[in-house]
Amino acid sequence: MRSVTVEIDSIDEARDYVENNYGPVFQKKLQSRGIKKKQSVWDNSNVLLNGRNIRQLDETVLKDGDNLDLLPRVAGG
């Protein structure tokens, strides 16, 4: 398991950080599987905020000490 600690203020900032830093690696992995279409690493992950899926939360306001986890799903179908 890999872990990174960063200072961010919003979910949008978190998404940008993930896409900019890990998107290229994700694209290479997809290409190695024969998938040519560019895809989002964020959209192909289950994103958890303090253990709860952000898609199921009414509000996604970040506070000091919050943890975001990205759990990859199978991409490209």
C-alpha cells in the first residue's frame, strides 16, 4: 500500500493532485492492457473520505486530519 500526505483544501484539489501525479502512470497501465481511450484515475477508483465513499456523502468538506483513500476498480471494462 502506498501513502502520501499532502496539504489540500478541497475535493477538487485532491482530484487534481491525483490526476496530475498518478494519471500518467494509470494511462500507461491501461495502454499495456490494450486500452487506448484516456480515462480518469479518480473516476476509476472508489474514493473514500475517512472510510466512507464520497459518492454517498451529502457533504464533502475537508477538515485537518481527514484521510482520502483511492481504491482502484477495474478500468476499461
